Amino acid sequence: MPFGLAGASGTFQREMNRILKSHSEYAQAYMDDVVIFSKTFEEHLVHLELALAEPTTKKEVRSVLGLMGFYRAYIPNYAEISTPLTELTKKNKHNDVSWGEAEQNSFVKLKELLCEVTSLATPNANLPFHVHCDALDYGVGFCLTQQDTEGIYRPIAFASQKFNATQKNWASIEKEAWAVLYGLNKFDKWIYGAKVENISDHNPLKYLNQTTPKSPKLTSWALAME
């Protein structure tokens, strides 16, 4: 809803009333603020389940991902965690989604992380940057940090990227090397011209610049990292 237009607030309020119409006995909205009220704690849990139910259609899943994806910069490994949900939105999937344990776990985990959103630090151009990278089964996660005066790594930004079908079949060294390169490119607006340290738990990566990799792909990536 593009606010600032005449009648935007009224249109938005009517839509919220329409969405919550079937829950009007225990849920009311004022613009984008929704209040759910009950007489007892037990009853409140039931009302929460009814008003905040899991998505049942592909369109609803896309809406959930759109909302949570807006905050992906604050959620570590967002792409990996959301994979079961993004799979439901593919063209070959039915409009009425099949909601199982994997989807439920992903949904709950994202909500938990959204409630625990990490406070991000302001980058200091005079300090070194640290790019933390980790390749998982379905994607890679990144975190850009700087150390404070107590030596604690403070996050500046998070990022993640889901693997495509080809990348899923890569060897571990290829996934980890690509993670480092992608992370450097992702955070280039912060780290360009600064001192940068890559932090990874994949020990073989340190040999990429010490020996000539047999894989042309790894050789190319090693040169790009220099």
C-alpha cells in the first residue's frame, strides 16, 4: 500500500477488517497493528492459533516469505532455513500446499529468529572487516563483522544464498570457496579498499592460494579472491 495517496489509510483499514472478519470476536486491527484478546490464557493460545494459522496456499506462502524476506539481512542463514517454504512456491507445486514437519519447522524457526532479530553494528571504516562464510547442504550463509574494543565480533550484516541444482552437487571445497567469493562480492560496498579477513571452518581453503588447484573453476575463484 503506497501511503501518501488520498484514501490510502482507509483502503488499508478496510482490507485489514476483511482479513480479520472471521476472527472479529477476538481480533481487531487498527491499520497494521493487530490486537488479539481473550478471557483466559488457555483461550488466548487457541485464538492465536486461529488468527495466526499456517499458510495453506501457494499465494499465502509467498506472502509469508515476502514478509520475512524483508528482514533477511538480520536473520543468519535465511536461505537455508526458508528452503522448505520456498520449495512450495515452485511452478510444479499445487496451489494448495502440502504442509509437513519440515515446512512447520522452517516456519516456526523463522518466526523465532524474527522475534530475536540481531542488532546490527555501524561499520567503522578505520577497522578491519571479517567475512564469516559457511556452506550448508542447500545454500551458504554469510556474516560481516568487526571486533569491538573487547575483541567481540559485532555483526554488521547477514546474507544468504540458496544453491541451485548444479551447485548442490559441488564438492565441499567448491561450495566453501564459492561461499567466500560470493560473500566478498555481497559485502563489497562496505569492505572495498579496507583490510579484510575471511573466516571459514573449512581448513582446505587456506591452500587455494598456496598451490595450483587442479580444477580450473577453483583456480579462477582463487585468483578472484586475491
